[in-house]
Amino acid sequence: MLVCIQDNGVGIPAHILERLFKNENITTRGTFNEKGTGIGLMVCKDFMIRNDGDITVSSQEGQGAKFCLSLPTSK
């Protein structure tokens, strides 16, 4: 099963995208200047791995981001 969620926010700069999911502390600001640390994405990544799934992110700065979750539907 593949579920993708896309937004039209500020997007994620390329230098941050390549650091996601690498156990690094990344602080960024969102569309409404809210602070983000990336810890939620790390929790999601861990959950997906434990369930034989995956999470991917694609983004262009200024054009939003797309998050895709894939999970097996049967063994």
C-alpha cells in the first residue's frame, strides 16, 4: 500500500533533505514560522521499518513537500 501526502508549504531545502532520517538534530522553520526539529519524521521512519515499510520525502524549496509511506499489504 502506498499513501502519499503533499503540501504546498515552504518546502525543504536540498541540504536539509539529504540529512533527514540520519539521526541528526535539524531545526527549521515552517510556513507560519513554527519550529521543527525533524524528530517526528524519525519516529515515523522507525515505525515504518518495524512494520516492513518505508517513508520517502521529496521536496523543492518554496514549492512544498511530498511524503510517501509504503507498507506491505500481506506477507
